[in-house]
Amino acid sequence: MKESYLDAIIRKLREEKIIKLIPRNSLVCDLGCGSGKLLYFIACNIKDGVGVDKNIEQSKLANITFIKADLENKLKLSSNKFDVVTCLAVLEHLNKPENLIKESYKILKKNGKLIITTPSRLSKPILEFLAKLNLINRQHIKEHKNYFSKEKLKIMLKKTGFKDIKISSFEFGMNNLVIARKL
């Protein structure tokens, strides 16, 4: 999907928000990695990165591996492998987002960190309006199946077994930032 100028700015702001949360020399899995921009950007600071997306070609470049897979299905990734799992602007596109939360828990090491960004309920009318004006990708917004409250996110995470859950808002309350640990 073509990224508009505003989409690119929003993505960059989202990435800058979470990059500082990723420890140096960690093993990182980016679920719903899109074109892999986040992993390319942090490649020199991490040990290895794996990007998973249904719209990416399988490939390996230096310490970054891309795997083509549908996030709606079980992932063929090793259990207890990653220090950090990121899932940026992905949950809202899934029919059963709780399944991806479970997969994230499975692939994280003990004390591993899950980092999620997802639009809040507040953002729905604003995103739809911006899409009608073609300021952001209309198809991308049409594919949104969920908008999450902090409470709903917390329930899904706790039910899966995550602890030390911190949920905050950014971009004027339009997005949720979730940081949760597998203890």
C-alpha cells in the first residue's frame, strides 16, 4: 500500500516513540513489519531482527530476516526466543487480535518485552475523516477492524499472562502505547 506523506510522518513519530524502548544487542521480532523500515532503522543497535508480514518477501540481509506469514494464523517462530516483540499499528487490522498477543507471549523470552501501538477509540472518526480527504491511506483505514480502549488492551494482555503492563497515550490521545513483560 502506498504511504502518503502524512502516513510517513505518523509512522516515523510512532517509531521514534518506541525505538528508545528497545535495548541494545537484543533479539527483536517485528510482527506486522510492513516493508521492514523499523528493523532497517535499528539494525546497527540490535543483535538480530526478524520481521513478519503477509506482504513481504522472504529474505535475509545481514542481521535482519524477513518471513512472509499471515498474522491471523499461528506463527512458525521458536518459543522463548526474542527479547523484544514489536507490533506497531497492527492489532487494529486483525479479526482476532488476542491470537497475536498469545503468539507474542509464546515467542518472547522470560523477562521479554512486548511493545504495541494501536489507535485509540478517540482516533476512529479523525482517521476516517483524514482518509476521506486522501491525506492518509483510505484503504488502510477501511481495513481497521478494532479500536482499543486501554481497558480492553489490559484485559487481553493479562488473560494471556503478561505482567508489568503499562499503557499510555500519545499523539494527542489518538494512539495507545503498550509495554508489557513476560515474567
